[in-house]
Amino acid sequence: MIRIKHNTLKASLLILFAATAFVALPGLLSQARARKKGPSAKSVSITIGKLKEGIKKHEDKLLKSADQEMTVQEEMELLDKKIVKQRKKIEELNQDLSDQVEVLKDKEKELQKAEAARDKLLQHLQKRLRAFYLMGETGVLNVTFSNKTLPELMLFSDAFERLVTYDQSVIDKYRETVNELQRTKHAQELENALLQEFIRQAEEEKQALHQMHSDKEALMKRIKMQQGLYKLSLKEMHKAEKDLNKTLSKIKRNAERRKKAFLLNKKRLPRPVKGRLVLRFGEVIQDGLNRGETSKGITVATAKGAAVHAVFKGKVAFAGYKKGFGNTVVIDHGYKYFTVTAHLDSIVVEEGDRIKKGSLLGSTGDMATLFTKGLYFEVRIGSKQQDPLKWLKPGSY
């Protein structure tokens, strides 16, 4: 019984843990959904890792619960077999008791018959004793006043004495028979009492087995309920993991989209500065320090002091003077896409700045006169230059 109580306590603690995990699960999910800007890929990955760890623990507990259920089922089967054997034992004892009752009834009848014979014999002896008393002893007076002769009186006395001796033997035999019957009856009564005690103990043992079986059934119900909680928790955790995987995939897709945002905006980029296109991509430079070289970008003639803007969001990778380009701003737009804006008169951004589409980078001025006249602009994928006109909105220049 102590073992059953221990298992019951253990099952209750497991059920409480499963219920706690199930209640805490929504809070775990809400942590990944609560931020206004949306969860980061790192935080979602950490949450998924925790969920997978929780799922593994719950699966292990579910397996242990299944093993415990199997053990309890085996114990219940053994108890069922013991109960059947105990029931059979009780039936056999009851049959023995029933047979014993019949034996006692037969002994009682035999005693009643013996007692009836005793009473009859006693009446017969009383008559003989009365006759013997009336006759008296065969003495002088009896012989003198009797109407019988002496030989007749002597024969009668001898016969009567023999009858009395015979009756005495009958009484002794009867007494012995009665005593034996009483001893047998007493032994049967003792055996009957023992059988009743055996039956009482067998009934108590059967009740104990039934109680153990009931405790096992209760434990089995708790295990089933515990398994139900684990399965429900696992279902919710798997659903949460699935949702978070979708969220992570979405975050990664968005990250990829953000990385490829520059590419996706091909032929949609605004012009970097107002002006007139004076040199196209691939044309030979006719003046300035780079005369005779092939242009790797485009050159736009502008008014003095014209504002120069970023064509797309990104991070300033370089801002300063660069030999062969003059004052230059290089912007990293992600996914190995860069824009180079050079021949600036002034720069208003610094390396490391995060800028938006249309952010002011600087202005044009006299600096451009040292190079090809106008603002120089190029688009690169890694270190390979692209034709900027294929990226800017049609009609920009």
C-alpha cells in the first residue's frame, strides 16, 4: 500500500508539472509576439530551441508515463489472477463448511437416536429394578412365605442377576458410544469454527486485493489524465513550434527581401541629383584627370551647390576624399550592392551612418572642375560596375 501511495504522489506531481507547463506555454509564445517591431530571427530561434527542449522533455515524460501505465496494467493483471484464485479458494472453503454442517447434522441425529435408546433402556431398567425390589433377596422369609418352591426361586434369582449384568454391559457400551459421538461432535464443531475463521481471513484478503485493484485503477486514471495533459501540451508546443518556424521563415524572407531590396527596385531608383547627363556608362572620358579612360558610371552636369541625395537606404561604407574620384560617398545597400557618388564639393554624412532613401549626402561645386565636369555616379555589384541608367527610373536623365 505504501508503494501505491508513493506512485500516487509521483503521478500527482507529474500532472501538476504538465499543467504548469501547459499554462506557461502561452506566455512563452507571447514573448515572441509582443514586440511592436516584431521578433528578431535570433529571439525566435532561441524560443524555438526552448520549445524543442520542452517538447523533448514532454516526449520523455510521455514515454515514462506509458511505461508506468504498462507496469500498472501488468500489476492489475496479477491482481486479477490473485482475486480469481482467492475467489476459488473461498468457494472451496464454503463448500467444505457446507459439508461440515451436513456432517454435524448427521452427528446430531446419531446423538438424538442414542439418547432415545438411552431413555428407552432406562425405562426398561427401572421396571426390572422395581421387580427386583418387589421380589427382594432370596432369604428365609422370602422362601417361607413365597408360593414358589425354592428351586424356582433360585432359578429366577440367577436369571434376574444375568439380565442385570447384561443390562449393565449395554449401558456401558451405550455410554462409550455417546461419549465417542460427543467427542466427534466437539471435533467437528472445532473444525467448523476453524473453517469459518479461514473464510473470514480469505474474505479479508479478497477485500484487500479488491482495494489494491481499486487503487491501481485510480492510479491508471491519473496516468491517463497525465498522458492527456502531456499530449495536449505537446500538441500546443508543436503548433507553437510550427507557428514560430513560419515566423522565422517570414523573418528570413523579409531579411532576404531587405537584402535584395536594392535589386527589387531596379528601374525604380530616383536620380541622385538634378542636372543633365553628359557622360554615359562605357563612354570614353574626354576631359579631366581621367581623360581617355572608359567611364564606369554616369556623369551629370549640375548647377553649383546642387543637393545630392541617396538613391536608396543603406549604410555609409566610405565618406571622404578618394584619389581619382575626389570627395566620395560609398553606400552599402546590402546583398553586395553599392552606389558610388563622387566629384562632390561637400559631404554631410559620415562613415557608419544609416541613411534613408533621399537622405542628403552633400552638394556639388568647384571640386567637380578637377575631374569630368559634373557629378559622377555608379552602381556596383561587389566590385563589378553596372550601367546606372538601367537602375534609375526611366526618363531620369
